[in-house]
Amino acid sequence: MNAARDAILARVRAALRDVPEAERADDVAVARDYRTEGTLPHAEVVALFAENCADYRANVREVDAAGLPGAIAEALAARGARRLAIPADLPAQWRAGDGVEWVEDHGLSHDALSAVDGVVTGCAVAVALNGTIALDGGVAQGRRALTLLPDYHLCVVHAEQVVELVPEGIARLREAALAGQPMTIVAGPSATSDIEFNRVEGVHGPRTLDVLVVTG
């Protein structure tokens, strides 16, 4: 991944060699007067995330820690999801539901990932202002393909992972970015619209997204 990035940047620099010095923006100061820290009480931040995430047509539910396994089981039953792909390090208590088969991802093929009923993961951070969720390949998240190929994604978000503003979310991802880990930004179910604005879901990611926000 880093080699490909370096090759692309080298080609960009080569293409810009003939740009006159007066037209270059290397030394132009970039205004950074935007807010970098939120001001809302954290309970309001979590509520704002739930509201904005739901606006993307995700199904959002708040639960406490004790009720999380039951909520996972209920969500899977409601979707008819019986065979779920999961990161190998998904917490044991999250593997809930009678008759559910948990398929750990130890390099599952794309065909195998496409054949399961869905995937269950955690996340790295969630941003309240725009209702998005970020995965960086960390604990309980797995690799990118795991959450892009199955048609259904159930994502567990802990309240302490929710921040108010985008800069706060980026700061939480800094170490993973420096390590070169691939990132996935989730804003509701995968969707696109054609030239006539007909919305189609599930084109380049899960068609259905359930989000369980653990608040206590």
C-alpha cells in the first residue's frame, strides 16, 4: 500500500515540475480556525451521533453493556442472519444468538465472505457531527474486506468511542494512519444514485447496517 502511494505521489510531483514558483501553494498558510474540540456534554454527543447515523438509514439502537449480547441476538434474529463472519478477536460475549454460526476470518476468500449472512464488528471511532463510523483494522474490526463484501453489517460502538467533531475523530485515527493501516469510513448502508437520482443500496458495501451504541 505504501509503495503504491509513494509511486502515485512521485508521478504527481513530476507532473508539477513545470508549474511556475508564483503559482505554487507550498508556502501559503492554510487557515485552521475551525473547531478541533467539541463543547457538548458527552451524553448529547452520543445522542447526536445516534440521530445523524440514523439519518443515513442505519438502524441505531442504544443499549447498556449488560444488554449488548441480547441486543446482538435480537438484531441477528430480526435479519434472519444465521451465519456470521467475524474478526478472530471479536469478544466472546458478543457472539450471541441461538443457532448462530460464527465464522472467524483467518483469510476467508472473497467468495466465502460474500456467502455469509453478514458480519459483526466493533469500530475505532464514531463522529457525532456527521454520523459516521471509522474502522482502522484494530481490535474487533478485522480487515477491510470483512466489512465490505457481506450484505449486512452489525457494528458495536461504545459511548467512549463517540466524539463530537471530525478533527477529534481524525486524532483518534492518527496512530493507525501512521502505521499505514487501511481505513474504512462508514456512513450508513452502502448506497449510490444514478443520473436520475434513483438510490440503490448495497453496490459497494453492505446493504443493511445495524448500529448498537453501548451507553453504560
